[in-house]
Amino acid sequence: MAVLKVIEVLANSEKSWEDATRNAVKKASTSVNNIKSVYINEQSVTVKNGDVDKYRVNVKITFEID
């Protein structure tokens, strides 16, 4: 029987929400093993001088506990 744990991670990118999600997974994988899935909980952007500055995501990362 597998035991799974979920953590919540916030990440951003200057390119896109997809890139922000990749950044979240890449950073989390430096300290978390066995990542199985990512659920995008929320998306937002910051605005600077009337234009989109950064894309932000709030993700839930599920991983299997050894």
C-alpha cells in the first residue's frame, strides 16, 4: 500500500503559468523524492507599469513516502 503526502508550493515565472509550474516542480524535486502529480490550485499575475510582470501559481504537489 502506498502512502502519499501533499505539500503546497508557490512559484512564479516571467514567461507563463506553465513555466511557473515547472519551476515549482523543479525546486520541490531538490528536496522531495517520488513526486507523482501536481494540482494547480490557483493562478495569478502581478502587474507592473500596466503590463503583466510575473505569472504565479499555487500548486499542490503529491509524492509517495518511502
